[in-house]
Amino acid sequence: MNGLGVNLYPWDVAGDPQCPQRIAELGADRVTLAAAYHTVRALSPRHPSRKVVTATHSAVYYRPDRAHWEHSLLEPTEAAWAPESFTEGAEALHAAGLKVYAWTILAHNQRLGTLHPEHAVSNAFGDPYPWALCINSPEVRTYCALLASEVAGQPDIDGIELESCGWYGFDHLHAHDKTGGVAFDAATKFLLNLCFCAACEALYNAAGLAGLRDQVRAALASVFDGATSSASLESDLIAAVSSLRIEAAARFQADVVGAVRSARPDIPVLLHTSADPLAVGANPGSVPDGSFGAVLQCGGKRSDAALAGLRAYADDLAKAGAKQPLAATVNIVGGMGCDRAGLASWIADLRTAGAEEFRLYHAGLASAEDLAAVAELTGSAG
């Protein structure tokens, strides 16, 4: 099926000569293959030799060119547990007639945030979020642009998909996470997501918001103390801060997309993003400007909110005159919440709402029953 892709980790492909044909037989015509990825523990149930992969830190799965990084404070490290597996996997998938889109994680990097906490998001209390690089830091902008351009220059790729290409914040699935003791609403999380590193403090000061940290700290303290259930600021101040964050994200995204275009002007560039311009995390908000396409996370079962978001972003892309596609990521793993019985109708609804392409998450993690449901879907469509 044209425009139908699946997500894979590089270790799903490297060392498994049957994988490319198995993916092609599902009816997919492309693979979103991780080139730079964060810490993860993952199953690889169909691999002939490995079944559980533990990626102990953020890494790249090709051999970085050290000369490329000579003037950057931040630089990637190659994965010791699966070295050059992206390079091997991309070649094998390409040889089987599948397009390869390089899945590239940018601002989510626990290793670099731990080594360089001054370039990680830091909340109003001074607590660093080491998993979240601050995209307002010049060093982070340099690192992410270099990483995107280096990945774009790898052989055997037909496109690039950029995850965490924007603000990352408080929410983070972490090993043995113990942050659920207080339930935070959206207004409180907005304040917890605000960064107060040196670069962001300078940004606020230049905008006339020199007292922002104290106001945010006081608002959050009332929630932690139990005096109120929600932390918020005056609406004018929220609007001003929101505008600064949207503008900073747009500058960062322009830098990264521009770096990819300089390396490979011929390939599609898609951001994993959200219809909400203030969204934070793996799929942070963006404002389409015509220079990139988008991948929106739509879940594995019908969601009116996901449909509304997709329609809104499709309208924004059309207004921006984007010439690159809008894709929807659909969860196909039953154990992760996919409604296998409703998969065909959900994809049909998403297509009607504006999705031109699909990414099925995740063919490497999927059970045999999950893959059978995908084969039935593509068989009925073709």
C-alpha cells in the first residue's frame, strides 16, 4: 500500500535476513527506522538471536563522523549494544525495495542532559530534567541541527522523521517512576514545563519578564503545599510566555529543517508533532510554515480528539502551502492498547480526516496476532 509505513528499531533488522521480506509481505512500502534513539528496553520477538534489547543510554546507530562534531560541545555516541545497525538495516530494507525514513530523536537525550545539565530544561525550583535538552540553548540548537544533517547524509535513506523536535518537559516515562503522588492538571504542568536555564532566563529578561521564576515558583509551591489544586498565572503573563515558547520552537525547528535541507534537499522532512502549538514531549507543537510535513500520533483506537487534531493540522498545512505529507501514526500492538478489530475503520476515518500516509507502530514490538491484523488490513485494501 503506497504511503503505508511501519516503525522498526535497527536491531530488529540487523542480523535478521528475513525481516525485510516479512515487512514487504505486510503490504508496507516504507520503514521508519531509528537512527538516533533514546534509552529503551524493547522486545524483538522475531529476531533469530536476540529477544530483549536494553539500550542503556541515548545513542546513534551509525558511525558518526568525528570531524563533523569538532566544534560542538554536545555530540552523539554510537550504540555499543547494536553498533552500525541502522546502516546495516537501511541497506537491507532498501535492497528489498522498501523506502527508509530515518527516525531521529533530538531534544530527548538522557545521556547529554546528565553530562551537561546546564543545557537541560531546569524548572523554577532549579531542578534539572536531564532527559530534556533545552532547545533555547545555542549549544543544543547546534547539536540538534548537526545531528539531523548527519543522519540525513546517511546512505540508503529516502526521508527523515524528527522526534522531540521542540520543547521537552516534565512528563517522562522513567525507570521506576515515582512522580504520581500529586495529580497535576494542565495549568500546573504548563508551569512545570517552563525552563529557567541561563539561556531561558535571558530570553525572559529580554522580553520584560524578569520576575517570572519567582511567580512560577510561588504558584507551584501552593500546589505542592496542598493550598490549591491548580497552579496558574495571570492570563496576560501566560499569553506572553506561550508566545515566547512558540517562537523559540519555531526558530529551533527552522534551524534543524534547514540543516537537513542543506545536506539533502531532495528528501521529505517530517516532524513528529501535535496540533497544539504548546504541546511538549516526543511530539511537540509546531506551526507549519510550508518547509516540513508532519506525523501526528493518533493511537490505536478511535479518538474524537485525535481526529479533531488531525483535521486542524491538515488545515494548517494547507494554509501554509506545504508540499510534504501529513502522516498519522497508528498503534498496532494489542498489548499497548490497539483495538485490532477496529483497526481498518480507524485508519479509514483518519484518511478521511486528512492523513495522506500512515506509520504503523511498531512492527518490531508486535505480536504474531498484531501482524496478522495488519496483513488482513492491507490485503482488504489492495
